[in-house]
Amino acid sequence: MAIYLDHIAATALSQRAVAAMLPYLSDYYGNPQSRHGMGEVPKKGIETARLQVSQLIGCEPRELVFTASGSEANNMAIKGVLAAYPKKGRHIITTLIEHYSVAHPIKSLEQQGYEVTWLPVDATGRISPKQVAEAIREDTVLVSILHANNEVGTLQPLEEIGAITQEAGIFLHTDAVATVGVIPFDCNRLNVDLAGFSAQQFYGPKGMGALYIRRGTRTHPLIAGGIQEEGRRAGTENVAGIVGMGIAAWEMMARLSDESPRLRALRDRLISGLLEKVPFIHLTGDKEHRLPHVASFAVEYLDGEALIKSLEQEGILAASGSSCSTDALKISPVLTAMGLPGNIAQGAIVMSLGLETSEDDIETVLSVFPECVEKMRTVSPLYAERLSSLKNGP
């Protein structure tokens, strides 16, 4: 059986979630908005799930809007809040390493006349609260900064940034797809006004996401034409998906306190082992402020995509970057923003652990990975030249 190390792209659907979803795909098929009896059970299922998901992030149920994905939630947050406050200003602050579901809508707004400050990151992919404070202007409306990057796992100082935006009276949105259900997430402690996230990160169904909107924050609907979600998102609800997301959230709440430390220990063993066994390999992302289940590297003298294929032949499934960009780009813009040279960044590889990842799995990777790298490097003239120069000296 393959060793699956791409949990940041998608997780297996919880069996409890599957069981909870099935009745809503067969027996309870009524529309939740129907006033007759066939609408009652689906409506109750949605509200139970809303409570379960809200507890996962520490918000009130009414502050939660269900969406079809984390990408939709991020688009809804950014476009929705700016449309709701047209007189507040036309300046946005974000970073150079945002997910496309944040970067693309902001670039679209920039083309419409909004001014955007794109904050640079340091070599670990991190920004400082000071950068945000210095970028704020009188006409700043929104700060959008991801909670953690899904390629290198770096966590941002969101709580400190949130304190700054709250004092300035500016909205703070975070893309929390990589963190909700993986590490504790408290929207009030983090001082965020809007947070988008996805069920597939914590063993819920694909095609389900949610947006946290702090009470008192107005947003215009991204999808108009119905009364669903209190008029904030039109369209007949995906009842089965919502119910499955609720069960997955409820399960992860019970597991987080034990699972995060376990994953962190496995991650650290993987990182230290590969840095020890493989020459010319670079850990990407912050060593300390990083997701507990993500180990990301740049390996010199090979191509990351080719390494992924080589590992797959050995039964190890990993990734070379964001699942939303690997087909479109050869070199990650995240690694470029972090200052990594292109000839090194092209060897990017990301391994993300999950519930089923074991110590034996990590030891297998530590055995197989160096062999795959060495085999690929035997055909690299640049690698041979490097070895020769090291052998012969300056």
C-alpha cells in the first residue's frame, strides 16, 4: 500500500462523515427551504453542522457561511467586504505568497483601480507585524494575509497583525485553508474578521468550505439570487456535504490536542533525517513557525516533478508545490518570493503527513528518498561537476 504524503492537498473522507452523509443522499432529499416536513430534517442537519464547524474555530454559528470551497470563501471575503464598504477606501495590503484564490481576486481589483501593497517575505516565507503597520494608510480597507503557506508550511504572526488592524479599524481576512482542523484556530484570539477554510483539509468532503464573517462585518454576496445562508450566499444547499463537514469538524476537535504533537514529532524526524542523509538539500519555510505536518525541501541538481514520479514508483506519494499551481508553473512563485534561486527552487518537494502516517512510514521514506535522489543525480552533469570540484578542491 502506498505511503500517502499529500494531506495538505486532500485527506481521506472520514467514515463517520460518510455514514452521516448517506441518508441525505437518499432518504432526506427535501429542500431545506421547503416549509413542509420533507424540508425539516435537511434544515436541522445544516444547523447542527453549522454549530459543529463553528465550535472548531471558536465563532458563533450565525457568523459562519457555507461555501463550495475554500477558494470561494476567500473570493467572497475579499470581494464581498470591499463591495460593502465602497466609501471606506481603496487600498489593500497583502503578501507576495498568497494562494491564487487570494492573489487573483486582489489583482483583479487592482485592475479596477484599487491600490495594493504587496508585502515581501523573508527567506523563511514570513512577514512581520511591523511591515503591516508601516503599510497601513488612511484609505486602507482590507489586510489579507494567509495563516500558513500550503507549500512551505510557514505560519504568520496573525494574532499580532490582528491587534494592529483592529486598532486601526481595518478588516483582516486570512486564508486559513491550511490550518483549520490541523492546528487550533480561534478566530477571536487571532483577531481576524474574515477567515476562509475547507473541509477537505480535515477529513471532510471535497466541494465544501466555509467563511467566517465576524458579527457586524458586512459583505455583499458573491453569488446572488436567493435567501440561503441568511442572504449571504444564494443557491440550494449541499446538505450532505455540509453534514459531512460538520461531522469531520467534530471529530478533529477531539483529536487536535493529541494529533498535532504526534505529527510534529514525525515531521521533525523526517526533516532531520533527510537533511542528514541527502547532500545539497535545503529545508524551505520557517524551522520554528511551521505547520506540524509539513516538511518541504528544495533538492539541488534535479527536477521536483521528476523526483515525485521516482518516489511514486517506490510507493511514496508526495507533491512538488501547491495542488492549484503545479500544472501551470515550473518554479513556485512562493519560493521565488523567498529568494530561492531558480536552479534550486525547481527541485521543490512537499511532504505532508496525516492521521494514517506512522513511524514506519517515515523510516521507509528516509530509506527510499536518498536512493531516488542519488539515482537521478547520476545523469546530471552539473552534479558530477560539483562533486569533482569538491574532490579536487579550489
